[in-house]
Amino acid sequence: MAHTPDAHPQLKSEQILIMPRPIRRAILPVGGLGTRFLPATKAMPKEMLPVVDKPLIQYAVEEARAAGIEQIVFVTGRGKTAIEDHFDDSFELRETLSSRGKTAELESMTAMVGRPGEIAYVRQQEPLGLGHAVWCARHLAGGEPVAILLADDLVLAGKPCLKQMVEAYQETGGNMVAVVDVPREQTGRYGILDVDKDDGRLVSVKGLVEKPAPENAPSTLSIIGRYILQPEIFDHLETQERGAGGEIQLTDAMARMIGTTPFHGLRFEGQRYDCGDKVGFIEANIAFALEREDLGPAVRERLRSYIS
Ligand code: G1P
């Protein structure tokens, strides 16, 4: 819904015209098989893998909430019910923590559970690609711009990555992705930007390529799993065109919007860990543990002994 002068009488009409629509909904695709982490992911969703003591998916949900997201849609698949249980009330656990006087644990468990109706679930029946997963949530997006978070990408930052994006989006409107520079030999793992203008923080984009070989990559700026997209993305996904790897790619649908919708990459402040990769996942565990007041000193000490 566009803002009207009546709803915001304090704003001048020219401000109202350029004010981007707020981001209230997030889509979290969690249908992937997680084959890279077998056997750990045989009976457990890869999104439930813990970094220190919290599953990857909880970091993503907390980041969404911190950015002002009010409604979350999980695109799930077979074998993913542990995610639904994780964000549900557990009467037995609540009773046990309460009777043992474990107040801090009880509070953190309660905070995690969604408000009634906050979280919705839709299933992706076939693993046809990220674009297809997002398209499965089209009826729950309410015709509004949406945030998309991929739980595999974990960001350690003072201000959560999606919040940084929402703030930048207030300036730019349109579509936005979070980006990081990667070594050229890694372009084949990510969506890569064809850069138009670059001010060091915001990059305006003239093209996108999904997983190009290093010699064909238009830059080394790669998309991480954080997106803000206008609702027209669903029209572009509707065509179900296959792209890299024979999959329906979100990157291709986004690329088709360039020219009609402003498109920016944001070099966010913080460190991204690619937890879809074993080394990245181990590194995330170390980095997040070192950040913790209760664990950092002991972990640092142990690491020293390994290195020496
Ligand atoms: C997906 C996207 C890719 C993006 C990446 C970020 O790839 O298709 O453009 O760079 O996430 O993690 P996937 O990791 O699903 O292969």
C-alpha cells in the first residue's frame, strides 16, 4: 500500500511520493536437502545445525525480527518438521524450566516462540531451485515488498545485516541485495553483480549472473542470502524459466527487473560466514563463540593450544 497524505499529514507530498513501501514480511526458504552436511542432515534439517548453541534458522529469524519484520513465511519440505517444532511452544520444557527456577532459559525459550500467526509454513514439493522456493510463498506475500533470508549465510555484525539493508532501502527503494567481495576463483558459487556505479557502500547494478565461471564473471561482488525485493518478482518467477544448474533461479528473475526497478547491492558492515560450506560453518562456530562473554576467553585459550 502506498502512503497517502491523510495517513502522514506531517509529510510533504513530494516526500510521500518517493517513500518506499515498508518491509513487513520475510520469506525463509528452508526446503534444501543439505547433502553437503550428510550424515548430520540425514534426519535433521540443515537449518537446525547449531552455531555454538543456537540453530542457524534461529539466527535468521532473530535477524528478521530485529529488522522490523512482522510476518515470516518458511518454505519447507519433507523432513523439516523440526523447524516448526523449534518455533512452537513446548509445554513440557516450559513446565520443567519453570519448576527448576531456570528463569533465564525460560525467558529465552518464550521469546523465540512466534506470536500467534507470526509464522506461516508453505511446502515446496520439489527442489526446483531457490527461485521456485520463493515463488511457492507468492500467495502469502500479500502483494508487498518482501525480505528473503537464507539461513546458510550467517552474518556477525553490530547492527544486524537486514536492518542495515532496510535502512539503506529507505534511501533507494526498489530491489536490494547484500554483497561481499569474493576471490575470483569462487564466483561459480554465487550470484554475481554486473556493476554500474559503486560509491564504496551502495552499488547500482546493471546486470546479474548466477554462478559464472571466474573467466566470465562481470565482477567479484557476490550476493549473500539477504534480499529485499518488490512484489513484481513473483511475476518474473511465474515463467518458471530454468537457469544455471537447470534450476529456477532467483537471480535470473531479479535480473529481469533491472531497468524497470532500481537495483542496488549493499556492502554491509559485518562478517559473513557461508555455513553451506564446512569450513565456513566451522569458522562461524569459532567466531560466534569468541564473541560470547561466557565462552570467548576459554575458547580463545583452547585455540591457542591447537595453533601452537
Ligand atoms: C544462492 C543464490 C546465489 C547466492 C547464494 C548466497 O545460491 O542462488 O545467487 O549468491 O545463495 O548464499 P545457493 O547457495 O543456494 O547455491
